[in-house]
Amino acid sequence: MSKAQDPFYIVKEEIQESIDKLQSSFHQWERILPDTGEQVHLTKELLANCESIEWQVDELNKTIDVAARDPSWYGIDDRELESRRRWTTTARTQVGDVKKSVVARKENGNSTSAMRRELMKLPISHQSDRSYQYGAEDNDDFIASESDRQMLLIKQQDEELDELSASVERIGGVGLTIHEELLAQVKNNR
């Protein structure tokens, strides 16, 4: 079976695209200021994507284990099996590194944001009423512009999630095809 027809390579390509998107989102997330709505939303999205990709890699690893039971039946050798296992290990490591960074920043951010909130409660005695009024108006403008920006980001992220969902469905379909093919081959062997 050629690599173009081998379901492993089809699924591998899909997963690699998901990992590439994950890493791109992760680099965007690293540049975002902590404790913003955008950062919180992207954190949740990154963690969900990590879970999804980890599941996909686990499923792909299961198919490698099935093929390892009788490699000649599937037209692959030990070297190919080892290459496939190395790829899944590398993929798992890439996703795990992103997940660890996100979780670590999320946990560190919680203690930092709590301190920041406490400090924000302190009165600012040297601030006059007039400057406070201008500051409040500036805050309102900033909040309005941030809200618009966040809505745009949410829309973009929804589109990315739709793409990811379609990718997961395709991978699931390929997995079912592999399963059905394996069952048919087992029946033919009997």
C-alpha cells in the first residue's frame, strides 16, 4: 500500500495540521497580556485543543499496535512501525509542552491576578475628582474598543473551532474505515 493510500499517513497529516494550528495559537497566546478576556478564552481553547489532539494521537497509536501484531499483513516492516511510533511520541511531546506551559501560566496567573485585584482596591488619595472623571471616560472607551476586539477574536476562534471539529470528524471517519477494514481482513483470515 502506498503512503498516499495508507490511512496512517492521512490521519498523521490531519493531526500534524492540528498541531501546527495549536502551536500557532500558542505563540499568539504567549504575546497576549495576562488576565484579559482574550487570554482567558484562548487558554480554554488551547487546553481543549490539546485534549483533542492527545485523543487523536492515542487513537492513532492504537492502530499502530494493531498493525504491530501482524506487520506483514499490513505490508509494513519493523522499521516503519518504529518510525510511526516515533512520530506519535514526538506529537505527544509537542502537545504536552504546550499544555504544560498553558497550565503553568494559568496557575501562576491566578495568584498574580488575585494580588493585582487587592492592590486595585486601595484608594488613590492623590487623584483629583476631575482627573478621575477623565480616567473613567477613557476607561469606558477602552472597554468598548476591547469588547469589539474580543468579539472579533471570538468569531475567528469559532471559525477555527469549526475547522478543528471538521478535522476531528474526518479523523473519526478514517478511524471507522480502518476499523471496518480490519474486521473484514480478520473475517477473510478465518
